[in-house]
Amino acid sequence: DGGITQSPKYLFRKEGQNVTLSCEQNLNHDAMYWYRQDPGQGLRLIYYSQIVNDFQKGDIAEGYSVSREKKESFPLTVTSAQKNPTAFYLCASSIHRDMLRETQYFGPGTRLLVL
Amino acid sequence: AQKVTQAQTEISVVEKEDVTLDCVYETRDTTYYLFWYKQPPSGELVFLIRRNSFDEQNEISGRYSWNFQKSTSSFNFTITASQVVDSAVYFCALSNYGQNFVFGPGTRLSVLP
């Protein structure tokens, strides 16, 4: 089955710790995205990548980092610089790099909690 | 700047009622795309529809229908004969050239049996 997988489903972070969220897609999509969702709010874009080895900051990139070494993988690291990391993180992908028209398809999400 | 407003934070209806979710957008571009997504309790966003700014035809898909009116910058979503499985958070989103996807805050729909 083609789709987007995210792991883990739940992740706990201690103060001062970096954690990495996994996102993998087997849809052969060029573009991938990371969003953050806070309770009762819409999605906000953290980072996006339109092609391997290239990525761009979104609206709330501070405290996060990404890499795109393979087409199918786009991991997100939540660094200790992110002071309020508790949120639901959603990964998405779209077929082409053209962000205007392309529908984004989403993974099941990772819920990050700070201990 | 572009913006999406979903003024209805929460809506509750009884099963089999019709319900309309409102979406109002702001953009200066003439070319843009509008989307609706459904987020059930599991959390994953499910794509429902995409509409480009040059296509104002209304669309119907089963119990779902969408009304796009450029004159009022609205892209409303109607569920006919609602069912309990329709309970979810629904997001409207906008994209245009040079801008990232912008999501509205969402409307939580509860369909009661």
C-alpha cells in the first residue's frame, strides 16, 4: 500500500533534549512538508522540501531542523531551542514541486509531549 | 497576505440534519487553489476537494457538496443527511503562487445519534 508513515505515534521529550520525528513516503512524491498543530488551531508550516537535498523554512521554523537526503524520507528534529514543543506534528507530501496546485496528502501524525 | 477564516468553531447537529461549514478567504492573487480536509479523531488529515480560482462550478460528491463564490470569497461545504461518521474537524485551506499553504483554524463538527 502506498502512503505516508510517521513514527513514533507518541514521543516524550525531556527538557534540553533533541528528538527526531520520522516521516517516510512511498508515493514517489517530490515535495514533503512538516506542520505543527496546536489544540484548537489550524496547521502551521514548519519546513518544506521540494527536492532532495533542498529545503526551505516555513512560518515557524525556529527551534526545528530537517534533512532531505532521500526522496522518500524527511525527518524533523525538534531541538532544545524549541521552548514549547508540545504539539501534534503532521507530515505531508505532494506529487510535484509546484506547491500552488498540488494536493498535499498527510501522514497519521506524531504527538510530542514534554516531560 | 493570504488568510482563511472559519468562523464556526464548533457545530453540533443531530444525525440526518444538513449542515454547512463556512470558509472565507483573502488573497490578492487571481490564481489560487482552495481545499477542504477532514481530520477525524485519529488525527490524519483526509483530502476532500481541490478547486481552482477559475472554476466556480459547484461540486457534489455523494452527500458532500461545495459552493464556491468568488464574489464573496467563500468556499462553503455542505453535508447532507449527516451521519455520526462525519464527526471530525474540517479545515479549509488556500494556496497561491509564492505563498505557502494557509489553513483555517478548523470547524469541529459533532453529529449526534
